[in-house]
Amino acid sequence: MPQPAPGAAGQRRSLTRRLGPDELHALRQIPLPAILRTCGGRPDRYDRKKWHTAQGTLSVTGLQFMNWNRGCGGGGAIDLVMHLEDLDFPAAVAWLRQRFSLPVPVSSARPALRPLLLPAPDASQLSAVELYLVRQRALPQKLITALIQSGELYADARANAVFLLRGEEHQPVGAELRGTGPARWRGLAPGSRRDLGYFHVQSASPTSMVLCESAIDALSCYLLHSSCRTISTSGARADPPWLLSLLEQGLPIYCGFDADPAGDQQAQLMMALHPKLRRLRPTHHDWNDVLHSVAAAPMHFLPLPNIAQP
């Protein structure tokens, strides 16, 4: 994919103001197979998700694509046109508008947002949540107490651990819910906007950042890499919208997704989209498993790889 030219972010903002976010959203939703066929791509005879193009072989899943030959990918029709036609953002938008018409009013292309419904705190269930996090998740009581006192963690009526996602101006935009009963369960509060914010923990002066798949993994990773700011993406996903603002802060950023096929795939795609990122793969399935493995040596901290190395 071509590198953004100076002022590319300003061009995107200008287009958003001129066309409106709804039209840009609708353009991004154009099915990728239609783009591929228009650009001369050929579907693979044996693999429905594979396409052969002049830029190489692409794997397509929904609105995401990955060019494994060139080690780059993206999400949405605009990104795909930029990749296949070697265009910048405004030219790719113009290319799509010339070739595809939107059959429905663009204002209705985006589904209505659900209101955020955070579960009510229930102090009577707090001890069960603390017991679970300390005994079953090996998180220190001191850390759990600090999170509760700061309002970042509380218990609901079902004894779920509720980790708040914070957005701009520290406002809650959602919550991760973690069941503390015998069965492992996790989810999001209804109406959560994980595209607008996240749960995180950090030292006073962090020297790097690590992206993890859950709040518990972020806490576990923080205990192992105490100089970091650890952030939950609330699930393995390659391109959360707030990631660009983190990259602009200039600190090294590592993708610490789980050591499984889904985590590895999303990490590889994230690094293709954002080449400055590096992989920090847990030595066990996830960071809480790593924390359990070193629980007998609580002062043991794992070194971070050199961010400058590929």
C-alpha cells in the first residue's frame, strides 16, 4: 500500500467534512469482491477467500484483506482500492464514487447505535470478584484495591468483574465483563463502544505500550513489564480506531495478543497496517497464563525486545 503523503491526515479530514462521514462509511462497506473484479482480480479455483491480482495474492475475510506476498493489508473498500490501484486516499474515494452508486440513502447506511447500559455496582458481590481475581487470576490484592478505589473496576449484581473502558475526557464508553463463577465467561456491557476507548493501566512514566486482548491480560502484562502502559483492545482486532492517536505519541508499541492462531493472525495484520508495531508474543497462551507461570517469583520481570528490530 502506498505510504501516506505529507498532509494525508488533513486530506482525510477535509474529505470527511465535504462528503460527510456517512458517505465515507458507505463507500468503505462496498463488498471487496466487487472491487477485486473491477480491478481485474481473479478468484482462486479452490479457496473462496483467495484472490489473484496484479499486486499479488490476497486473502479476503469480510472487509479485511491481506497481501501475504507483500506483507501488507487493510480494511474496507477504500483501503483496497489504494492498495490495488496505487492511489492516495482522495483519489481512491473518487475512483469508487465514479464506479459504484449507493442504492440506499447514505444516512441510513450506518446502523443506529445502542445506548450504553453499564451494570449497576453491587458492593455485596465485591468480595467474590476480589477473591476470583486474586486467587484464580494471581493478581495482587494491592492492585485490585487500587483499581476499585479509582472506580476502574467494580462488581455487578451477578458477581461479574466490570472493567470500565474510558474514552476522551476520561468518560466511560463501555465495559468489559468477566464472569467469576465456575465457567469462564466474558463479554461487553450493552452499547459498549470499544472503538472510542479502552481499559488500561500504566506506571507513572511508561516507556512503551503493549496491546492485550482483555483487561485481565493487560493487568497481567503490566505486572510482568512494569515500565509499560498496557491496554486492552477488548478482543483481538487489528485496527482499533484509537490506535493512530497512540502511535502519534512516539512510544514503542507492541502487539501482545494471545499465542494462538487468531491472535497471531490479527497481530500480523496489525503490523502490516502499522509497520512501526512489533510483536510481543506471550510465552504461554495469554499473559495471565504467563503470570501464573512466574507466580512463585513475583519480582521476576520479562525483558521487552528491541523495538528497532524487525
